[in-house]
Amino acid sequence: MNTFLRLPTHNAMSMRSASWRGEAVPGVSRRLTVKPRKSQLSRPTVTVIIPCYNYARYLSAAVESALSQDGVNVDVVVVDDASTDESLRVAQQFAANDARVRVIGHRTNAGPVQTFNDGLAIAQGEFLVRLDADDILTPGALKRATDVMSSFPSVGLVYGHPLHFSGGKFPVPRTTARRWTIWPGREWLADRCKTAWNVITSPEVLMRRSVVDRVGGQKELAHSHDMEMWLRLSAYSDVAYIHGADQAWHREHNKSLSTGVDSLNDFHERRAAFDVLFAGIVGTIPEAATLRASATLALSRYCLEVSSRLYDHRKVDLEQVELMVDLAREIVPNLEQVPGWRGLKWRMAVGPGKAACHPIFFLERLYRGLRGRWRKLRWHRTGY
């Protein structure tokens, strides 16, 4: 249960310094919900890394949103990934007019992961943000996040609520934090493994540089490189969420990397994220086997749920059903262990078309829809 507690009275400055040197700092022993407090420390330093590929039309807004942040010392690293539009020129113009902006220009396209990691290699701040060139930080986002980091030196990742939008009109952001939730990192990781879902968009995250130095940069994954990195950070530091404020605007458009990811691709990307996660340093922690088994079960269950949803239609893509069931069985051979298998078998027995009209399955669809809405509402309110 969450409880409102007074913030720790430890010497935050000395503990923050210990974290910066890479030494161990005491973490929270259980999940806490606390009232926000502004840091009494000197202005934190934050490097905002902006990978960019053919986003000249958006880049200015991203850079300006970082440079205009109050209460922190910000520097910006724009890494242009061999854009064929005016992105590099826009970035260089910022660098010419503001010493806080540095630019790396790739001669050949290297992809989003290497582009971010190249920026990470020259980052100078105590804290880090990965901001895609089509996304934007809300006013005060970095100060709100560094307040949490300064108060809890064991926290290596802070995130908040992102505002998703399309077009040119930004939703009005909330800018006052109401409370913070602090999780023991591996408890937060265990919760993510139970569902195998990513609860973070990306631009709403602030990372502690010393923890990133310990666990490394992003790994070569097509769509789930962010997710894998958040999970890896949580294995070696605590995690915090800012309630009541919107930390970033995430722009949705047809050129975004997240556009066009269907159920099958989504499964493969999330599976790859967990494979990479546990093949690396997270595979060495004592909880690794249990966490991996939990994630595997969740992914298998997802395949069966997709199959059941296909049976909700009068015309069923049986090839897709067979493919998803085969994937579920590939990672959990005994499907009797997987929630959702009995319901899917019943649908198969009733048959395509008929299952969509069955009253029991209708009630189940209704329940599933209500559950989905509740989960979405919970995510908007709590971040998980």
C-alpha cells in the first residue's frame, strides 16, 4: 500500500556525490509515495541528447524546449544521422548561436541506437535525457525530475506523464507535481516482467548519468531499445514517477518509428527486448531466472489473447491464429500453464463466426474492454 511519508533527512549532497562517483547508495526498501520537495542543492547539470534523422521541421521546437528549462544547467547534443533534409543546418545554426549546443553529424546513416550512443559518449551532465527530435519537453520538466533525483540518490530513472498529440496544437500541460512514487528498482522491474508491457513512451524520462555509465547505452533493437534500457536501469537503481505534471509532449505522425507496429511485430520486439535484457548484465542478478520466466509467461499469454481477439470477428484469420498459437507454444511448450488457453480452445471448438456470437464470449469481450479502459486510466494516473 502506498503511504505518504516525510522525505529522508540524510545528507543529500554527500549521497548524490557518492552516486556520481559510482559508489553504492542505500535504496528504498519498499514502495513510497511522498510529497514533492524542491531541491536545496545547486543547479543540477542535464545533458539532453537529441537524435535526429530528417526532422528539420521539428528540431527547433525540441532544442528550444530543452534550452528554455528553468532551474537547471542544460546542454544539448544534437546527433544528425546523415539527414537528407535541412536537419544538420538547423542544428549547426543553434550551435553557432548558443554555446550550450553541440552537434555531431554522421556521414552515413547509423540508425537511432548508434545515434543516441554517439551523443551519450560526449554527454557532460550529471543527468541525461533522450529527446527525439520530433518530441518536446514541457516547461519545468527537468527541474521537477532533478528534484526527485536530488532527494533520492538511489533513483536512477525518473519518468512522468507524456502528452500524446498530432498536428500543430500542443495540449496544455500540467506543471505542478502533486506527489512522487519511488519503487525499489527490482520491484518495478518485476512488475514490468509480469505484464511484458512498456509503460514509458520515452521523452518523459530523466536518467542518472552514473547509473547509465554502469549499465551502458542502448542496445541494437529496432523498436524496443528504449524499453530494454529502462528495464536494465531499474535492475541497478530505484525508479520514480512524478504524479500530477506532464513531463513531455510526444508527437504522433506517420513517420514515427512507433507507427505501423502490428501485434506480430510488437510481440517480436518485446520478446527481443527481454532476450537482450537477460543475455546481458541483468541476467547475473539473483532474480533473473524468476523475472525471465514471468516475462515469458506474459508474452505467451499475449499471443493467446491476440488469437482470442481474432475470434471476436465473424471472419477469422485462421492462419494468424495458428501463427500466434505456435509462437505462444514456442516459448511456453505446455500451454495449459498459460492463462487464456482454455478460453481460446473453447472458441476453436465453437468455431469461426459462431464464437463471435456466443453470449459467454460476448460477456468476456465486454469485460476485456472495461479492463482495458481501467488499465489505460490507471496508467494515466499512476504511470504503470
